[in-house]
Amino acid sequence: MNKNKIGLVLGSFAGLLHLVWGLFIAFGLAQPLLDFIYNLHSLNNPFVVMSFDIIRIVGLVIFTFIMGYIFGYVFAIIWNKLHKQ
């Protein structure tokens, strides 16, 4: 298993999910979504979505990409060690 490819795939997926979350915030859909999800779980939503800030969203996407890359890279290292023949 290629460590770099797995890291890039997992990092890209994590970054993309958070980019979508940023778009939900930008279009005013994030708070209703959170309220809906909490309601499905029979819970009150204690969270309030902050206003859209492009710098914060870019930082979130970059951070989650890096963390996803690291987790994917480490996962591939462990996988390769456990599946040596």
C-alpha cells in the first residue's frame, strides 16, 4: 500500500468534507442542518454556528487535509507492517 497515495486520498476526503461544511456556513444552511441532526437524535442543539469567515474556512480545510494525510500515512505504514509476507 502506497503511504503517500493513501495519505493524499484520506487528506483530500477530510478537506473536501470540511470545504462542504464551509459552503453550508456560507449559504446559511449550517445551523438548520445542525438543528435537524440534533432533533433526529432527540437532543437540544447547544451550538450556534458562527458567521462565515473565509480565512477560518481555509484554515479548517488545510488543517483537516494535513491531519487526514497524517492519519492515512500512518495507517498505510501499520497496514504494510501487518501484511508483510
